[in-house]
Amino acid sequence: MKNVRIILFLGIALVFGACSTQPPMLIKDSVTIADGTVSGSFDESTGITTFKGIPFAAPPVGDLRWKAPQPVEPWEGVKQCTEFSASPMQATPAPFMMWTQEYIAPKEPLSEDCLYLNVWTPAKDATETRPVFVYIYGGGFSSGGSAVPIYDGEEMAKKGIVFISINYRVGTLGFLAHPELTAESPNNASGNYGLLDQVTALEWVNKNIAAFGGDPENVTIAGQSAGAFSVNYLVASPLTKGLIHRAIAESGGAVLSTNALARGGSLKSAEEAGIKFAESLGASSIEELRVKSAEEILSSRGGGAPIVDGYFLPKPVSEIFASGEQNDIPVIIGWNEDEGFGPPSVSGEQFKASLKDRFGDMADEFLAKFPMNTEEEAQTIQNDLGALQTFGVQSYKWMQLQNEKATSKVFMYRFERDVPYADGMSDFGAFHTGEVSYAYNNLKMSPRPWTEADYKLADLMSDYWVNFATSGDPNADGLPEWEAASPDNLKAMRFNTTSACDDVPSIELLQFLDKFYTETK
């Protein structure tokens, strides 16, 4: 009788266990995260589930304007996340020069209520641990948004990773510093709200991405232009320890003071600028500024660049890297051949006459190294400076510092493909942002007259980016070998219709600019 009871008990336990074991929730149906349940859009043809407009912080409006991001208010039921949120407040986005509509955020909606992110996942359920890729947009810290068409994540997700794009505050609403803001902050800091938005988005990823089939222990951050400057700041910041594991910076960095985006001015000077900004709007306090409309805030020029605030950034990026205090993670860094920045091109004689103003005591050294005996040489050196003085030299210096004070590898590149242009458009070459459609395999988002060579290049670059996000190394069987760069091995992948790893281009000019910015900082 005792044996019968034991058998009966075991049978009941087995039945109960079988009944209580539930299969993993399918991501295509819904996903439960820390703040509630969300549903997205599942594409049967691709197997990708897309979630758009997931809140990662409370709306930074009213009393939360110019405060560090605050927690999301949890919700009940299922939140439908199938549409992009509003882009951050900025001047009305509109195409200009080489940047046609696919490079620009939608004209509307624009709102201060903008702290949302988007997820594209190939995972079927939460048991998968896919590499995670977080993209940060550019726009000079004064414009941009995650709804820009060429930032779409579907093609990258189709290659096996969980792709995320995030919003962050820009312009005065994202970067105003002021003594009152510093005083009310528990961190005794103000100014870098847009960067703190990015940190909060990464904290959201760490906490929630496993539910989407992503691996929180394998997170790559990537960005272009101001997004690349952001990546450099995030790699340097102590607030991202444990949140990021690889980084890609396309056309940007902040290890040298090449421009306002990289300079990292002091909190004190930014506070003084904030006082003047308030006065320009007739406000004598932050309370008065907070009741003004976003349109009023935008009507007057204010702050729009990261600073050394003592919290997100305890000291300049160059000092953090020089002392090896940054996140020691593998990086891909590079620039485009025809970035198009710098003064307008002038004649050779005019350019030579301007060297003293540009390079001061190093003007003669510049002319000795780059004599410009022909008009063609003068035009080439001006084009090269437009690409290198803000972007290329940042990559070069980052590579140097990483090799000196860290152990992780650096992979350098230059994008050299002249981006096709249609009738009525101008040829801007391998222009600033031109590589983004290739790196994320998004040529489909643009009506430009792409060729088979363009599609092959996009497939190659996106393969490298996915491989790097997976393992920290872009290489794989069947791809041209991409050597890691160091001062003893000055190599870079040169992306074009035929791509290959070669000597770092324009190395003498890079070395001159490195010396110039280092000695004149």
C-alpha cells in the first residue's frame, strides 16, 4: 500500500509539472519588460519583429525639462508599439546639399516628449541570446532622430542581431547648463542631458533586451557624426561601465579638441553661457525658462555640445584615454574621403595665404611638407583637410591612445565610394553620412541609381559590422582580411567598389594634424 501511494504521488507530481511548464512567450505576440507589456509588428516574410516607440524614460517636460532622465511610469495592459515616436524638438528638418530626404528626420511630429527607442529582432523567444546593436544618430547635437529612413534596422536584424535605435534630446533642450540646474542636481552637474538620455537607453537595454532575445552581455554601440562623438563620450564615461562591450564611431570622436563638439568645455563656462541664454529670453530663473514653450526656447540660440560636467564626464576625453580609464573595448573607427567640412575651397595662392591663420607657427612646416606645386595639388589638400581635420585625425588619435593604454583591438577604415547621384543632383563624392546606407545595408531606402557594385559593398560593410558586434572582430571566412591598426601597423580597410585593407591613407597629413591639435590644445 505504501508503494502504491509513492507511485500515485510521483504520478501526480509529473502531471502537475507537465501542466505548469509553459513554453516561452513568442516575441511576435508580445514582450513583457520591466515597465509593462509591449507588442510590435511581425513580418512573416522576414521573420523580424519590429517594436517602435518604446518609452525608456519619462517625458522630459514641465519640471523634468533640463533634468536627468527619470523612470518611466509603468502601464497596464499591452502597449502597441508600431509607430515611431516624435523626434526631439529642433528646427524643422528639411533636405539640403547632399543630404536628400532619406538622410533627414521626418518634418513631424517634433516634441519634447521624445525619449523612446525602437527594436528590430530576429529572435523567436527570450531563450535566444543574440548580439545587440545600439545605433545613435548624428546631427551636430542640434538635430536628428531615430526615424531617419537610413537608420532602419530590419536588414541588420535579418543578419542575426537585435538592432536598436534611440532618441535623445538635442540643442538647448538637451545641453543647457546653468548654475540653478547644477544646484538642483543630485550629481551637482548640468548640461549633458542628451548624453544622459543615451546612458539611460543603455541601462534600459541592459535590463530589458533579454526579453527580445538579445544578450545584455554583448552590446555594441555605434553612431555617425554627432553619434560618433557620442560613442567616444560613452566609451570614456564611467557611467557606462558594464553596459557596452564594443563600439563603432563613423566620422567622429572627441580625443582631440578639433571643434565645439569635441572640445568638452568646462561646466563653469557652460553655466555662464546658460545665464546669458536665459537673459536673452527675458528669464531670470530656470523656473521662468521651464514655463516657456519649446518653440520659444528654439527661437534663441543656446547650448548644444557636450561639456566636462564632472559627472557624466569627470574630465576631458583625452585625459581619460591618456590614463587608460575608458571602457577597454574593441572599436571600429573611420571617416569618409569627401566629408566636405572646413572652409570653402579657394585657389592655391589664396589657400597658401591663409595658412598662417589656420596653423599659426606651424604654417611653414605645413607648406614644407605639402608644397602644392600645382592647382590640382592645392585642391586635393583642401579636400583632404575637410575630411581629416575634424574626423580623420580623431580616428588616428583614438587608435594611438587605445594602443598605448588599452588592450582591445582597433580597426580603422576610410569610406571612398562616390555615392551615386541622380539627374538634377550634384556629385558630392564619398560625402559625410554617405557610408550609413552601406554600413546598415539600407540602399533600399534611397532612390539613388545604385549599381550591383553598390549592393555588394553594402552587403560587405554590413557583414563586417555584424561580425564585429558578434565577436569584437569584423573578419570572417570569405571576406577580405581587415587587420587591426596600431602605430606599428598603420592599416585601414578602404571601402570602395573593390575593398581591401591597405596603408592608412593621408598618413603624413594625419600626423601633421595630430601634432598641431596636440601642441595647440
